[in-house]
Amino acid sequence: MTQLTEMLALRIHLSERARHGHQPLYEYLVLLAREAGLAGATAWRGHLGFGHDGHLTTAKILQLSEDLPVVIEMVDEAARIEAFVEQVDGLLAGGLVTVQKVMARRYQGR
């Protein structure tokens, strides 16, 4: 059995509308994480949320928004997460980044 190891969890909260050129920023960040060799990255689209401006966005059919919240989560060794945060720092205007220590058990493919 693989043992638990201390790692960092990185969460990037941003707007679905945020862009890097013509590409959605969340998509660009996930692809960048893959290029950086991180263990993995997942982007989730929220159903309801608000940001620093207090504007409520929702996926309800009568109030359909094209600006829903998106959260990207990555977990890896501290040095790799810290290097990735440095790499993307200038891209995240208007977003929120959280980093926390987690205990993780990494499973490799069979």
C-alpha cells in the first residue's frame, strides 16, 4: 500500500468568461499544468456563485449565465505547485488562488 505524503492542493477560482487570448483561461491553465508535468488538474463549472463584485451568477434556466464560476484543482508536491503558481501569477487578475497542505496517497497506473 502506498503511504500518505504531504502535498499541496492548489485551487484557482475564476470566471468562465476569463480568457487567455481567444481560449478560455480555465482550459489554458489545465493544459499548462499538463505541460508543467503536474500530477493532474480538474476544472469544475459551478452552478451558482458570486465573486468580489457580489454579482450572482446561476445556471438556472430562466437566469442562464455565460459567466459561471470555475474552479481548477491540482494536487502535487509543494515545489511543483509553487513553481506553477509563479508561472501563472500574471494571468489571474480578478481570480482567487488558495493553497493548502493536504495528505495524499498517489496511485500509479497499473
